[in-house]
Amino acid sequence: MKRRDILKGAVAGAAALAFPSGLLAETSASRSGGQTLGISRRTIEVNGKAASVFGLRGADGAPGLRLRAGDAFNVRLRNETAEPTIIHWHGLTPPWLSDGVADAPLPLIGAQADRSFDFPVGDPGTHWMHAHTLQEQLLLAAPLIVADPADDANDEQEVVILLHDFSFSSPEELLAGLQSKNTGGAMPINGMDLSGDAGGAMAGMSHGGMAMDINDIEYDANLANDRSLDDPEIVPVERGGRLRVRIINGATATAFTIDFGALEGELIAVDGQPVEPVRGRRFPMTTGQRIDVRVRLPRDLSAAFPILALREGSKERTGIVLRPAGAAVARLGTAAYVDAPVLDLT
């Protein structure tokens, strides 16, 4: 027997062990007492217009999942939509069969079908879940929080912020526009039409050694918990209270600088991992990244306080508003007066 034949046999044997026939068709049923997570279509309002997007909600209607370190990830994922999809558990380390990437190795979950997952949750941290398909651009994403039982005694309020970029154009149109950059066309970048010969010339230009591709798509809105700053989420808080703010950058193609304004926060975790605390008022976040920031509110806080996400190299922004009882909420615009910073290695 040739060495090549031996290797082929070894690979085939490994594949047989890795993919039992039942798992190729469907994962095993979860244990009783698990959670159900539904994938659905829903309608939200963006810029005063109705937008059809996806949702990921538990049986209680809340977005995403909240688990505790040491638990089992015992979840039945139900696809309530008319199209196949799949969800990746970003930040967790499940077995390969449960990782949630299409055909790696399991196929998409069919319309009106479900799939069960059962594996150890692992360590605590701020994570998220999202589709590894173009559906993620239509907000098929949600928080995945693994709480630390050691924090039960902490007297602090948890605030979760999921950031996203949104377009009324379909994900397929956005992808086609990006692909056209390689064929003489281009999407508008920072208000400039880079199509045709001008696009070819501009594509090779740089500014200060940096390629001009900070924002490849001009989105219609930037969202925080599904809302823009024209109608932000208002979070009730207590004067003098302590907050743990978990921020997830679920945007498909946008980096942000998180601006806590007059409040100084303490960065205590990045991408679900604890870090040596770093104090500051502004923290950069690239796509897919998560940060946990602990904030102490002043006792004399008489006004509402925004936490803003500033779009990289641009004036656009989104965010939420922290509101003590009785505090007035000032109207916020979706655009600042100056461009936000560009992320760097500092």
C-alpha cells in the first residue's frame, strides 16, 4: 500500500469518527429544562420608516441569552422564518459541530426547523451571537451574556448595548457594491462617489499612510439596541449607583469610539476576558469586539447622561441615554460637529 493510500484511509476514518450519521442530519435533542431561542422576522422603525429585520429572542421575549458560568449551554434554536439560517456563538468555545458556521460541518437550519445544542458554557464574559450569513446585516444578532456567580453580591446595575449599522438596501446590494470596487465601480465613501476612473485613482490613494477605506459603506443609520439617536433607548438609573456597561459592537462594517462624556469609566474586560483596569472616558471598539466598563454615577446627577458610539472617522453617532428619576432628556442629533477618531494601536 502506498503512503498516499494510508493517508486517505486515515482521513476517512477520522471523518467517520467526527461525523456520526445522526449528527450530520441533526444534533441530538437537548436535555429537559433548557432554553428556547427563536429566530424570527420583525419590523422596527429607522429614520421614521419601517424596516424588516431579523430577531433572536428567548421565550420571555427578551433579545439574546443570559446564562451563568458553569451552566450547560442547553438551547433549542428554532428557525421561525421562511429561509434557512444558522447562528454562531461568538465568544464561546463549543464543539466543532455546534459552532454555527454553515457547512462547517452542519448545514443551515431549514425554514420552520430547529436544532438543539448542549455543551459547557465555560467562563463568564460578554459575548454575542450572530449569523455567519448576509442575514447578519439585517440585525440577525443578539447579546450572549455569561454572568459570573461571584458578582451576585455586587450592588450594580447591568446595562447591555448592542451596536449595529443599518441600510435600507439589501445585504446583496451592499455586497455587490463592494465587489464592484474591483471592477471599476465603488460604493460612495464618506460622501464621495468613487465610481469609474475616479474610483480607480482614489482606491490607490492614502492619507498619512492610511488607505482611504475607513468606512466602505455609507449606511442609512447606526443603531444602539435597535434605535438611533433620534429616538434612543432611555435607561432608568439611580443617582450614585454603580453600573456595569456591557457594549457589543455587532456592526457589520463599522468601528466606533465609545464616549462616556463627563463620566469616567473603568475598563474591566475586553472580548469577555478580564483585564487590568484602565480608566478613561473614551474607548475604541472594532467590529465584533466587546468591552465591559464599570461606572459610578454622581449623586448630584440632575441631568440625563448619554453613552455615545462615534462612527470611526465620521460625524455619525448612536447611543443610549442614562436617566435618573426626574432628569430631563436633551434631544441628541445623529451627527456630531467633528469627525470621530480613527482607531489605531494605542
